[in-house]
Amino acid sequence: MEFIKNYLAVRKTIPENVMLIAVSKFSPFETILTLYNETGHSLFGESRAQELALKQAQLPVGISWHFIGHLQTNKIKLLLAHTSLIQSVDSYRLLKEINRESAQLDKVTDVLLQFHVATEETKFGLSKDETVEMIMDKEFNTLQNIKLKGVMGMASFTDDHSLVRKEFKTLRRLFEELRRDYFASDASFSEVSMGMSSDYTLAIEEGSTMVRIGSLIFGER
Ligand SMILES: *Cc1c(COP(=O)(O)O)cnc(C)c1O
């Protein structure tokens, strides 16, 4: 099966200390199950809440699911019981809602803050200023039901490698500044999720700890 070969080839190029998230959006259940059974790969990423919830509920419990898409507040409840990490928290409002819904389920939800580092207008994400303002807000420290594990971002969709590299450097630097200034005593603020099929090698060179790879494994969507 092509996707098994693809997966093994990709796997070989990723260092031990970098997590590989197989982005399975639009891939059928059977494909995911086969990859899991044949290779033991157990970490998948989905960008729609409904799809993630359905897949998680029907596939083996040994599989973990990261949510990587734009999350609408009305989908939080649906998602929470099914995901181990929400990578795409792109507003304070969303963070507070995730906290509120998590409290109702009596759980702590791991999240990453998504930053806007690309030149494209359309990509979602926070700025450094917005993030600092959020951290300084008096309500921020009362959010007991979310755990900030790091940052996530997407580079511009372009062949210009120097631009992509620059954006990854920006994200890594942002992470380091936040860690130094606000999370120095919190060892779990440690993840930098960056790199997709077309740019993950650059992302790893620039300090990614998690790459999110879809089409290189499962084929073009
Ligand atoms: C779809 C998606 C990916 C994977 O993209 P590929 O180019 O197929 O590897 C990674 N991150 C996010 C946020 C995505 O939506």
C-alpha cells in the first residue's frame, strides 16, 4: 500500500525527538486503521471537529488525535472528549471557552497557541502583542482547565524557501521569548508545532518539535 511506504519514507527523515502527526483529514477510516495496525503509528491530526470526533469514536482507543483546524466555539463541546491536544487556539475568547467547557467535563485540556507568522492575510492566528495582552489579563491565571503546551504556526504557501525559513525562525523566536518571559518555571510549555509536507525539513532545521504531515503520506487531497 502506497501510504505505508510513504509513511515509512517520511518517518526515516524525522529525528527521534520530533513528533510526527499524520494529518488524516479526508482519509477514510480504513486507511488510518491500516496505518495504525501495520506500523503502530498512533498520532493523527484532523482539522474538522465532527470528523475527528467520529474517527476517534470508531477507531482503536490507542490512537491519539490532535485538532489542527480553525475551531468555532460551538464545536468545542463536541471535540473535547475526543482530542488529546488542540493545536489551533487562535484567540483569547476561544481559550476561555475551551476552559469553560473543559471545567464542565472536569478535565484539563492541553492546547497550543496558534500564531500568525505567514504573509498571507487568510491564515488564522494570534500576534505577539495579543498574546502578551492575554497573559497579562487578570482572568488568564484563573483558567484552571486549560494547559498551554506551546505554539503552532503555518508558513506562507510559497516556493520561496528563504521566506518560509524566516517565518519559522519568527515562530521559534516567539516561543522562546514567551517561555523566557512567562513560562520559565513551566517545563510543559515546550512544543513548537511547525512544518507540513512541503516545508517540514526547513521547520525541523529551525527548531520544530512537531511536524504535521498529510499529503506526503496519504497523497494529494
Ligand atoms: C492540512 C494541514 C496540514 C497538512 O498539510 P499537508 O501539506 O498535506 O502536509 C498541516 N497543518 C494544518 C494546520 C493543516 O490544516
